[in-house]
Amino acid sequence: MAITAQDIKQYRENAIENMAITLMNANNTVTTLEIKNALRTTEPGLFWNQTEVSVVMDNLYKANKFTY
């Protein structure tokens, strides 16, 4: 089974969401900069940028997964 672009996109979105949850549980707050920096540490093989993290977090907010 080949990995598709959609699979990679979903993996990245899940990684962002999971990191946000992890950081929020630890600190009761989180910024997109903190999420990006943490992902660069835990997932160094992938390129993470502020814009992508912000867009995903905005989409999660619109889906009522986060309220901030």
C-alpha cells in the first residue's frame, strides 16, 4: 500500500493536534510557536512551519476541538 499525499497531510494534522494536547495538559496553555518548536524536536525528519501549525489549529478550533 502506497503512502499518499493525503496520508501525509493527515499524519501532520494529527501530530499537531496531539502535540497541542500534550502541551496544554502540561502547561494549561499553548502557542503555535511552542507547538512548532516541540514538533521540530520530536519529529526532526519533517519540516514544520508556523503557518501550517496556525492553519491546522484554526481548523481544529472551527471544528470545536479547541476553544481558546
